Amino acid sequence: MPQLIAGNWKMNGLTAEAAAIAHPLRSGATGLACDLLVCPPFTQIAAVAQILAGSSVAVGGQDCHVNDKGAHTGDISAAMLRDSGASWVILGHSERRQDHHESDSLIHAKTQAAIAAGLTPIVCVGETEAQRTAGEQNQTVGAQLTASLPANFAGVVAYEPIWAIGTGKTATEADVAAMHLFIRETLTRQLGPSGNAIRILYGGSVRPTNAASLLAVPHVGGALVGGASLKAEEFLGIAKAAHP
């Protein structure tokens, strides 16, 4: 399975800015050895999906509600994401877990909702710097996987060391290798043989300068890219470092 390079635009991108990123991706994605995905803010999903229609670049959302409709002011359902042109959705990102106090059980329910709506979920897990310093990274990530993933999970897992998001810090290749192996073993125990087919992305200050070495680490099935995904040239530079 090819590696997946996913861009999380977070709360960035007005109409002109989104178009300025999407248009170069449409032409630049030709011939890449990886799968390419961009996740704009809700307001830009339809426009970006229209620009990228017919290309090899997929579009996703950054969150969804557990219900498909109802009295939930300000929320977006998985069905609405699909209707807007998305086929993927990021769930359980550390910023959602921390800023919105999302629990593993809520992420589990959102993951089920996404799958039911026909979206492929990317479920994020990761430890804080304090948890890593205390040697609790495996315990933390293992608990998140156990509680966040439903039995029918067939999406993607993204490991994001929280201390390396937007800080300029990057986990060492040894750190990444150890955690991705632990996640692979946990997925296999939890989900059976299907756990071997789940791509595990690394997310944490991925840039064109370090992408090749990170993407070459065993069990790294791609990257979840933040800031560098807001510049088409940098995002494509990361994608070009991916392995088939």
C-alpha cells in the first residue's frame, strides 16, 4: 500500500488562499508514488474539492459530529462532509483532545459515525512531553488506541507526539521506530490480521528536509503534515520523499 501524505490546514485558508494551495497540488500530484490528501477548514471543503475534482488528490474534513443531523449548533456531521466533497476525516487530533476536551469514548463514537457515512477516518494518538519524560508514552498511546478504535476500524492511525507539533521539535528516528512498532503490535492484537493493513502516519513538524528519513522508518505509512501543508511547494516536497 502506498504511503499517505495528509495535509491538515487547521484553522487556515480563506477562499483565495485555499485556491492558491489547491491549484498547484492538482498539477503537481501527477506521478507521485504516494496517496495525497488535504483537509481544509469546513468553509473551504467544497471549493477545494471542486478544484481537485478528477485529480489524484483527495479531500477530507478535520472533525465531525457523532450524529448525522439535529440540534447541534456549530457542528458538522460526517454526512455533511461527504456532501461537501470530502472522503476522509481527521478525528481525535491532539488539539481537539486538549482544546475541546474530547475523550477517547467520544472519538470512538465519531469514528463509527464517519465509517457509517462512508468516510475514511484518520484517528490521532500521541503523548505529551510530561508523559514521555515519565516513560508513559506506550501506556498512553495504547490506552488511546484501545478506547478510540471500534472493532470494525479500517481507517488510518496517526501518531503525533504532542510535544513535536508546531514546536519545531521532531522525534528521533529511533523514537518514531519504537512507537510505530508498538502501535503496529497493538493494532494487530486489538483488530487481528486487519491490524497489519492499517497505515500509521507520523505527524510532528514534518518538513521537506526531514521527510525522507522519517518516511523511511519501518511501519511509517505516511505523514500527517501541519504547517508545511499550507505551502504547495513544501507539501509536494514531502510527498516526493514518500516510498511506494
